[in-house]
Amino acid sequence: MCGYQGWFRAEGDGSGEGWVHYGNQGKLDATHVHLDLWPDISEYPTTYPTALANQDGTTARVFSSWDESTTDLHFRWMEQYGIDGVFMQRFFGVTRTEQSRRSSRVILENALKASQKYGRAIAVMYDLSGLKASGEDCSSIIQDWKELVDELKITSQGTNQTYLYDHGKPLVAIWGLGFPDRPYNIRNIGIEKLIDFLKNDPHYGGCAIMLGVPTYFRELDVDCLPDPYLHQVMTSADIIMPWMVQRFTPLLHQEMARYTTHVKADIAWCNARHLEYVPCIYPGFSWYNLSKTEFGGIHPIDQIPRQNGRFYWDQFRTALDSGAKMFYVAMFDEMDEGTAIFKCTSQPPKDAQFVSYEGLPSDYYLWLTGQAGKMLRGEIPVSQHIPIRIIAEK
């Protein structure tokens, strides 16, 4: 399963939101661009012109997540390359009001339709990012889930059901507990009430819960708040997913040995508490352009290099060797932080700096993710070396 943002908006796409996540301050040009990866737009039915130019001088264009045709294409790729499905991100901000909840449902409704068309799984992931330090709690998430169940029928689609279940229960993910850069105190946001509702409400409950927590949740250290209350909350969940993006890098000697030790210890900790565990795996990381517009330009480009897929594959096979039973890939479409696995180009616009796919085919990481899925399911042997792709000539 992959994380799916679905948050890219373009000027003129009908959403009325402008250049969301493509650019800063409502602009998409060399100064305001957010992306470190640039999408391969050759298969999108609808695209939008930008102020950037391609290598050949033509106008660079992008897709919009608002378009149903975009979501359809992404799910068609999932089917084509053997990716089981995605967690659909719902950030806290979209749950605040009835209007924001309804407008944000456009992407989710499109994804539900596409998941049924292509036989892919989807699950809702509530991201607590945006929750304020005071004056609000998780009550709006409860209301959002009620509306998804009542109005969208998200877990009751009959013979077309593609919502993800864990041991017979619809799975709901909650991400953002225990991180020190968050303004909210997890003791004061009603997280136990939310989990109890999702698990035990007679009409809306019966759900399994996946919690997104920091990498060093066991130690309550490094990237994790030193509050043992986090462990108390975690024991009421079903699956634990530590956020590992930026925590491991191929640039350090013996990094995969450290990763192995870490994942094995995580699994042992979870097993002792009757919790399932899913490692977070990512292909690389870069937020050079985002940091220029948001953080004052403090991050280098291609901060965690992909090494032609080797770093990505090493995490898959190491996690599997360590006892992992499932994978969470970060992310399907995250171009801002350079973790996307969908089709991106090695020939980005010439007006700004971008990370490329190092000359690899634009579908390489979709294919590699599919190969990892086959390895996980036992359809192909576990390979210590990155698989060699043979492309048949037409």
C-alpha cells in the first residue's frame, strides 16, 4: 500500500484553488515552484500550462488531482504494475467545517470509483497536521467519518467493496502522534475518544486502527516526544506504522544493518503487545525547492539520493528479511518532498533545479514497487539485489 496525497491543484482546473502544492503564493514559476520532482504528463487526458519551459523550449504542463481523469489514470497504473492500493490522506484542516469536508471529498469519491474500476484497495488516513495547540480536538474527525459512512457509503459498497479491511474490520489510519514539531498535546486532543469511537461505536465503529508514529517510538527519543502516554495510546491500536522518511540514508556506511536492527526491534516490541507492524519505505528524499519557499533555503537538492532504485530495494528486502508482513510506501504522488513513485520525468523544466529519475524510464519505480509486492506475497524469490528489468521490443 502507498500513501496518496491527491493535493495538487492547477490554475483553471475548476477547483478555484489555484496552484496548490505546485507553487508558492499562488504562482508557479522558477521562483515559486514547490516541486523537486516533475511529473511525466504524457498520459494525462487533461493538463495545464505553467510559466516554466521544457528543455526544448515548449511550455511545461502539469496535471491536477482535482480531475477525475487524473485519479483514474493513477489507479490504472496501480493495477498495471501490481500495487495493491493506497491510503487516501485526509488532513485535519479538511474536517473542520461541513463545507471543507464536502469539497475535500471530490478526490476521495474519484478514488473510490477508480478503486472499484481497477480492483485496487483504498483506506482513509487522517493526518493530524494542522491541528491547533488549543481550541480544537479530534471531534471533527469523528463527524467526518460519520459522513463518509452515511453519505459516501465508504465501507458498504456491496459487491464493489474495495475498502481495505484488516482481519475483517475496515482499517482507518491516524497519523501524527508523538512528533515534537506539532503544536498540539496528544493528551488534550481526544485521541482516546476518537479511537474508542472508531472501534466501538455501534453504527460507525468496528474498525481496525493504524497509528502513524515517529521512527523512535520505542525509545521515546530522537524524533519522538518523551511522553509514555504515546505507548498507552498505541496499545489500543491494531497496526503501528513508524514514519521513517529522512531517518535512513544510503550515504552512511552500514546503514542497512542499522535499518535491520531497528525494524527487528520494532517488530519484537509490537509482537509483545499483540500489535501488527508495517515499515515505512521510501525511494529517496529532496525538498530543495520547498525549503526555498517555506524554510529559507536550508536543504540541499537530492538530500537522500535514490541511487537508481538501490536504496528503495534495499529497504524492501531488508524489511522482509527482518520479518515484515506488509509494506507502507511513502508516497505514490509526493513530488514536493521527492518521494513520489509514480511517473516522473528525467527531463524536467530548464528554469529551475529538480531531481530527475536519473535517466530511468518514468515508470521504473512503479515497476519496482510491483516487484516488491510480488516478493512480499511469495510470487518471486527474495532477492538481495535489485531486479533487472527486461523490456520487450514492440
